[in-house]
Amino acid sequence: MATFTKFQKFALALTEKKHNLTSDQLQIALTNTAPNVATAGVLTDITEISYTNLTSRVVTTSSNTQTSGTQKLVCADLTLTASGAVATFRYAVLYNNTATNKDLIGYWDYGVAVTMQSPETFLVDFDGANGVLQTA
């Protein structure tokens, strides 16, 4: 399973009220270029692939809860399905599609370039047990 890496600017964006992780629409962007975790903050800071032959990248938030001062965001796994050739990608980037500037949250590095042809699928696993992210 790929490891989730949080963008550094996400912490500041939370304090600036740019994210409502309970109700905002989260989405996945795919890229074959390593995101810069220290400087990237909005969707235009990454180089996205073309999504012409790919199903919806909309993420379903299952819950965003707090227990004993620790917040946990849980999302339903997302299965992407190709309807033709999909550009090569290695990174799946989670971002807030509701936020004005499409603020970035974090990304998963799959370690190798991924290619897809019709009707192949790719699972973005959001780690149901631990959630996408936890903040304390």
C-alpha cells in the first residue's frame, strides 16, 4: 500500500478555513511528476495527466470525526476505470475541489509508473482503519 504524505501548506490552509473536511468535495488528481511537499499548495502547483479515458475521480467522505482531541478523516476507496489508454501516472493527489484554489491535502506515491488500458481498474485505497489522515 502506498504511503500518504501531507502537503505542508495543508496545515496552514486548515487554520485559514479553506477546508471543511466534513462537507467539501474532495477529489483525486493524477500526476507522473513528484509533488513538492514543501511548496505545493494548490492544484495548479502539480502537473496533471489527461483524464479523457478515466471514470470520475470524486472521493466519497465516509466520516470526519474527533475522539479525545484527534481528528480522523475516513473516505471510501475509489476505483478508477479506464475506457481507453490513460496517461502514465505515479502519484495520486488528494485535493479539495470545493476550495476556491483547489487546495491540496496530500498524496500517495505508488513507487512505480502506472499505465492503464480499457477496461483496467486502479484502486486508490484510503486505509479505512486509520483513515486518510489524522490531526491532533
